[in-house]
Amino acid sequence: MELIEVKTKVKEIIAEIIEMEVDEFKDTDSFVDDLGLDSLKALEILAAVEKEFKIEIPEEKLAELTTVDNTVSIAMDIINQ
């Protein structure tokens, strides 16, 4: 799977969960500081990304799911294993 495909889908997932349009947030925006997400929303993102790409993200990686870019990077690492 290509990086652009993963990034596009991750952004769509996040936009749906945080109830914003994809163009209303940046890839580098902090989920907590910039977008106001709480830990439950972060878990929703984690679960949705895992389901979409049929992967399992280790729980210890949850703390690293802080931006779109970080989430895409973690997903790509697991997809490409």
C-alpha cells in the first residue's frame, strides 16, 4: 500500500471521528493540543485505523499517535512488516 493511500484514509478516519472536514486540520496538528481530543477519541482512532488496514497497533504505540503524520508513520511501519 502506498503512503499517499494510507495518509488519505487515515485523514478521512480522523475527520469522521473528530467531526471535522479533512481540510480543517493539518497533518502536524496535535490531536490533544490543537484538536482537543481526549484519550477516548485517540482509542477510537486507533481502533478505526486497525480495522481499516487489518493491522494491530501495539498499545505502547498509543502514546505516539499524536498527529496525522505520526499515525500514518506507525501504520505504514506495521503494514510494511
